[in-house]
Amino acid sequence: MNTSRWRNGPHSNWGGPIRRAVVTGGCGFVGSHLCDDLLLDSDVEVVCVDNFLTSTGDNVVHCLSDDRFELLVHDVTEPIPVPGEVDLVLHLASPASPQDYLRLPVETLQAGSLGTFNALELARQKLARFVLASTSEVYGDPLQHPQQESYWGNVNPVGPRSVYDEAKRFAEAATTAYRTRHGVDTAIVRIFNTFGPRMRAEDGRAVPTFIRQALAGEPLTVTGDGSQTRSLCYVDDTVQGILAVAASSHPGPVNLGNPAETTVLELAHLVRDLSRSAAPIEFVARPVDDPGRRRPDITLAWEQFGWKPETDPRKGLSTTIDWFATQLNDTAARER
Ligand code: NAD
């Protein structure tokens, strides 16, 4: 049976169905969910390109038995050797959590620059649709709320977060140049904070940190006074948004995120409640350049693709907490 979702939309320079997608960073949190979703389509093959810089093969181990899935262990800062036809390149390879990019500043800049050029070059050679996974961090510490795609951002180019913010801003410029100079069918999605199963407990982002602490009965460490806001989107919704943009011919940039704003303190309380944990809340110093507010304006995604987050944040958090609890139990069982 043909279960392709790609038949009706223009999505590549060929105008045909997407049969073979390359997902760089496909072993990571968002990338592995994208691979899963693409493989739901019986017509699609997936080449996952990853060098395990901030992941292992664990997130895609269940895909390895599928002969439509191929894992290429490769650093995208080197030209990406994928023989055969490719219709879609989803470029996600980059350290993404603050802890990772602060630990790997040069690698982050290289993934955003050299890695993006190599992924764009692959798309150019294959006449493939290209989608860059950019980020709300391009808005820096924004002076406009909510952030629209037309906002240029407020980024400190020499601050500690600049390695990530500027790498992504460069990646957006490179993507735009390949579109104008080489006619590559590109798109840019600006992803806001996404959460869900397969995040790493130690990756430093608020949701996995609070869940890990709550499940261990340790204090939930809220930075500053916790009044800074985040807008949290469940990973299934983010994946649907990325694929909606991929299936179109829209160049973006397109914001993908949940406009519902939550303070970091509210989030800590919610995680604690949903985890049924009695752990206390502890206030710790706020990192330098930590953005005060983030909230996407998703009018464009709604008007162009009918996309908006569908998952109730409490439900998404509960699913994520359950997943982390299972992981912890499995680890404990292995250690016994
Ligand atoms: P992640 O760290 O879980 O995944 C990133 C993956 O890229 C990892 O598997 C890593 O090994 C791989 N990688 C890094 N450098 C590489 C290289 N040079 N060559 C090959 N592979 C490399 O991060 P994530 O949260 O899944 O984020 C994925 C993408 O989405 C990133 O580009 C990130 O900037 C973007 N994004 C994520 C979020 C979010 O909330 N998760 C928000 C905005 C943007």
C-alpha cells in the first residue's frame, strides 16, 4: 500500500515524491524522532549521518533492522559521501544544548559553517530539497515579543552563547546564499525549545534537568529568580512542523515552537508535581546571556502549513517523565 504523504506537494527541484532523505544529526534527540517519522512512510529511505559527537547510536538502534534505514558514521565538517539519489536533506548536525556547545565551542562553529556548507553541497549535487534546523537562539536576548521571523535579533557576538547563536546565523546566511547563488531548494526552520523522550538527562536544558532532579529526589535548581520564560514544544509537534516545511517549497525562515509561555519556576513546579516528587526548589545563579523571554510568533507556520503545536504540555511532560523513569530503572537493573 502506498502510504506516502509527499505525493501532493512540491518539495524538491524534481517535483517528484521524496524517496530518500538524508538526516544529519539523525542520532540526536530531534533527528532520531525525524528518522522514525520519515520511516513511517513505506516509500521512504533514510540515511542518518552522525559522528556521535553529542549522542550515541542508542536513539536509532531500533531502526537498524529496517533495510530502508542506513547509518553513516561521519563528521559533516567533511564532505558527505552519500551515493545514489537523495531528494531531501534535513540538516540537524550540531551540538544543541548549552552544556554541549559551551564544552564544544569550535566544533559547534564548524558544524554550523563547514557542516552546513557540506550539507548544502550535498543538496546541490543531488537536486534535493534542503532544510536547515536553525534555532530561536538567532534572536539572542530578544527585544521584540513574541518573536516574528522578520526580527533580526539581539545577539552578543562575543558572549559565551555566541558560538551557537552565530553558527546558526551563519548557517542561515549560507543557506540563503546557496538558494540565491546556486538555486538550491532551501528552507530554514527556527526551532524553539523542544522537549521529549530521548533528551539526555545531563544535557543541561531545563526540562531534563528538572526531571532528573525530581526523580532522584534532589533539589530542582532554578536559575535566577525563575521569572524568565521559556516556550516549550513537544518533540512530536516539532517534527511535524519540520516535515510540513520540508514537504513544501517555502524558503522560510519559519518559526516552530509553542507560543504558550511558562516561567522557569512554573516549569519546575509542574515537573515536580507530575513526577510526584517532594524535592525542594533551589535558586542558583543565572548563566551569562541567558535570554529573559522567548516566545514564537507562529502565524506564518499556521497560515502556510496549518501547523501549530497539538500536544498538551502536561501530557508531553508526563510522557517525557515516564520515559526518563523507565531509562533510570533500566540502568539500575543493568547495574544490579
Ligand atoms: P542533539 O545534540 O541531541 O543532536 C545533535 C546531533 O548532531 C547529535 O547526534 C550529534 O552527534 C550530531 N552532530 C553534531 N556535530 C556533528 C558533526 N560534526 N557531524 C555529524 N554529526 C554531528 O541535539 P537536538 O536537540 O536533537 O538538536 C538537533 C538540531 O536541532 C540542532 O541543529 C539544534 O541546533 C536544533 N535545535 C534544537 C532545539 C531543541 O530544543 N532541541 C531547539 C532549536 C534548534
